Amino acid sequence: MKMQSNNVLLLIKLLTLNSLLVLSASQDFDFFYFVQQWPGSYCDTKQGCCYPSTGKPESDFGIHGLWPNRNDGSYPSNCDSSSPFDASKISDLTNQMRSDWPTLSCPSNNGLTFWGHEWDKHGTCSESVLNQHAYFATALSLKNEINLLQALQRAGIQPNGQKYSIGDIKSAIKGASGYTPWIECNNDSSGNSQLYQIYLCVDSSASGFIECPVFPNGSCGSSIEFPSF
Ligand code: AMP
Ligand code: AMP
């Protein structure tokens, strides 16, 4: 009798180990970067931008992507060519995506190319957690959880072409959201460093924000421009 219950315990342990291994094999990442972009900084470059065919996006941060990442800083990409972007799967989301995930690339277009690129490159690497509809719906709902522009404006940081300290920008977002962001900068055509993208981290089940396990590389300079849009 004693022997039998030990065997049952062993079997349970083996089954648990097995399911953990299956899980780790299908999920080759540790967390997500949720990346939002200031449209004014995408446009205020040598290359410039084109407004979407539906018109100029509102003056707000837009989604760039939800990117599976590893704790060592590397990331998987283009994981499943058998699951290409299919716009018909997200037709109920495209209205919201036009405002919250605007394309700015040229020539002017309807956004499907940008969204398709994000799904094919990044989304296919988190399919074990989020199917295509869930991938886009999750990103949209994460954007609603933390209002970055409001957090900055309440701290007196406005998109008015002035320069702000990176420390002040980080504290404003940490204060409002509870999470430490990473700031990515780009350069305008005169070489000024400007606030381009804000990174926050999300746990590997995409259930909510976490502190980032690792930050990307790169530096901004201590004072950066926040261009108008
Ligand atoms: P990723 O490959 O996901 O790292 O994203 C980089 C690509 O996305 C580059 O080709 C960028 O030009 C493009 N990209 C970034 N922001 C936008 C945007 N708002 N609209 C269209 N393409 C964009
Ligand atoms: P600094 O004004 O460059 O001395 O940076 C102020 C704080 O922001 C320090 O804690 C830096 O480590 C941090 N920091 C510097 N660059 C970035 C960045 N691009 N994103 C997030 N934090 C940064």
C-alpha cells in the first residue's frame, strides 16, 4: 500500500515535469515589451512620415508592438510562417486600431502592412499564449490601462517642442503607473535627441504589467525634446 502511493506520487511528479517541459518548449520567451510611440517623433525626422489614409492620428502615444523577449536580452522573431497575418480575424478591432495603433510609414496606407509586420515578426512568437485576435486585443487593452500622455502632462511634461530631463519623464510614468519605463530616443533632422518610444514590460502570460527583467540598450542624453504633433 505504502509502495503504491509512492508510485502515484512519482507519476504525478513526472507528469508535472513533462507538462512544464512541453510548456517551455512552446514558449521561447520570458516576458513582453509593450512599446508605445510618440507620433511627433516618428514624423520629426529626416525621413518624415505619411499620415494614414483615414487622416492624421490624434495627438497621443500610439502602439508600436507587443514583443516577446528573453531575460538575456535576446528575442525570438518570425516564429511561424504557417500562421500569416489575416486581417479578417481582427475586423472587429480595426476601428480601434486605426486610432490606437496608427501607421505612419510612407506611402500613406490603411495600417494593415504595419499590423501584419508586427504579427508576423513578433506575434507568431507568442502564439502559445495569444492567438492573433488575442494578440491585438491584448495590446489595445494594455494601452488603456496606462495613459502615458496624461501621466506626463500631469507632471508638466507637454508635447511642445521643449526639452525635459529623462529622469523627470521616468518619474512621471513610474509615479502614475507604478512601473519603471525604458525610454528610446531618435534624432530630429537637426540632430536633437527626442522622446521616441516608451517601453513597459508585461508578464509572459500577458496578464499584466511587471517591472522589466532587463532593459534594452541605448541612451538618450539627459535632456530630450518632446515634439508637438
Ligand atoms: P519592429 O520590426 O517590430 O522592431 O519594428 C520596426 C519596423 O516598424 C520598422 O520597419 C519601422 O519603420 C516600422 N514602424 C515603426 N513605427 C511605425 C509606424 N507608426 N507605422 C508604420 N511602420 C512603423
Ligand atoms: P540621466 O539623466 O541620463 O543621468 O538618467 C537619469 C536616470 O535615467 C538614470 O537612472 C539612468 O540610468 C536612467 N536612464 C538613462 N537613459 C535612460 C533611458 N533611455 N531609458 C530609461 N532610463 C534611462
